[in-house]
Amino acid sequence: MHRPLPIPSVEDWELIREISGRFAHLTLAELTPALLSEIERSDGVDAATALAFDRAWHHPVNRACIESVARWYDAPRQPLDACDAAFLVVPNGGYEVDPASQQMCEQLLEAARRHGFGTAIVPASSTSSLDSNANLVLNTLASRRERVLVVASISVGSAQFKLAIERSAGHEVWQRVRAWVNVCGLVDGTPVANLLLDNLNESDVAMYVRWFGNLGEATVRQMIEVSREAGRGADRILGKPLGLPEGIHLLNVVPFPLRRHVIYEHTRLFHDVLSQLGPNDGFGLIADMLQKPGELYPVWGADHYINLSTDVGRLADALLCHTWQRMQEGLGCQRHPTTAGPCMATDQFRNDKHVVA
């Protein structure tokens, strides 16, 4: 049952086994950014990606997560009965006009609705600053009246969610946010901003306008300006380490693509440029994602846009069910501090026939 979804091809398994055997002495904790970058230079970016995947996949905490998600994925779909709970999505940049991004968000929301969650998308704007969108995230969460909030964030939406946490330490809403599903999250920013956006010339801008022509030139130019904020480094707006409020269960969904898995022209360029820093998904460094607290669910063969042959809707459903169960286990039988009434993690839930992991 300890299998990742999607399952790597025979050819990919051979690469994973070969590179993991050669570096059998290395643990996940030892795969620092510097070491992964060194392995990329000696063995190539695909080998470094395969090694990082193997170590993430076999880590005991992540292995338990993978097994649980696989069981939920295979189980007949039955509702969780998530009453008095809301599921909110903080979308990626370009969501407003990108059909693929809208489809991904809708698959997450559809899974949540099926289980009885109230749902909403945070109306963040791709042409607004990170700070402005972080305030919007906080205000949207605070406006909800449900007793329990579960948040999924995608790409730069995770950076906005991180800033919302930083900007509002002690706010009552963090007592209601019980889980965070961080999908391809650029929590620490993206070196794309440092390496490609900080020193653009007009021919570079014209290239981006060509790639994202459906957005319109003015919008693309504004998005470039906003995206520059998301650079990596201690002196940048996202430079502080993630400080997770107590009681929030974090699940990091991390793509592990080989070079041939990266499908879009601009993402291939980004992947090639970022490879000098180590394995990446076309926007974020995998080494950054390995260092985050919580569980890590590795998605083999997906780039930053999670373009998969696997049934993404079914995988989203399994990830949500797993997160809900872990959240309930973390709550124990303590009442929520802001409400009276029954505990959410009741014996009825723990004995429910739908809990399969």
C-alpha cells in the first residue's frame, strides 16, 4: 500500500533505484540545498530530483501519509459529514484568467463540497501586492462563521497565506484554522524572481507577453512587477522562516518532475535556469519544500502546474480525507476555545466506518 500517486513508470523507477542506491548513506535531513545542488552538478538535475523523491517517499512520517492517502484514494467515496467547517482556497497567480488554474481550484472545492464543507475562493488578485493579498486572505478567513477552517493554497497563494500569518499573530482566526494543505507552495519565494525578473529588458518582457498573451500586455507587465516581490532571500518580504500557529496540521504537496515532465515553454526555461540551484518544479526549489514542518506528500512526474495522468479530482479527495482525519486526531477531545458544544473529534468519528486509514 506504500505507493505514491501517480506511480512512476518502469523507466523512472530504474532511475530512482539507481540513484538512491548510490547515495544510500544519505538521509532526508542531510539533503541540504547545497548538497542537492552539488549532486545536480555531478549527476544531473533528474538524478538529484529522483534522490530527493526517494528520501521524501521513504521518510517514516511521509510514508504513513502516503499509505493513508492511497487507502483513501482506493476506498469508495463516502462523505465525511464535515458540518460547521469551511474549506477555502488561496489560488495561484493568474487564476482569474487561466482555465487550467481554475479547474484545479474547482477540483479542490468539489471534493470539499462533497464532504459537507462550506467553500470559498479567496479573491486574491494577480496584479495586487503580496501584502494586499495577505490582508485579503486574513479578512476572508475572519469573515467566515464556521467553527473549523481548512485552507488550501497553491503556488504564490501559499506565500500570501504565510504573510497573513506573519501579519496577524494572535488573531482569533488562527484558533479556527485547523489544517493547511500547501500545494506547490512558494512559501519562501521563488528564485525565478531573483534570476529572471530582477533585470528584465524589453525583449524579455515581450517574451512573457507572447507566452501569456491571453492576459493582455498591461496585465502581464503588472504581474511581472508584483512577481518581483516574491524573490528569495533574508532581505526580501518572504525572507522570514515560516512560523506556523499552534494546532494547525500542515500537509505539503510537493511536485517532483524530471526535465521531460515539464510541459510549458516558460516553465521549461525556468526549470533549466533554476537547475543551477538544484532540483525544482519550474518555480520552487525542492530543497526549500523538504525543510517545511508537517507532512510531505510527494507527487512524482508533476511540475508546478500539477499536470498529471492521475485522476486529480480523486487525489484531491483522498488528500482532503487524510487531512481531515489527521486534524481530528490532533484535536483529540478538547472543545474549541471559542465555542461551547460537542467536541468535533468524538468517539462516533473515531469509530466511523468511513475512516479507512
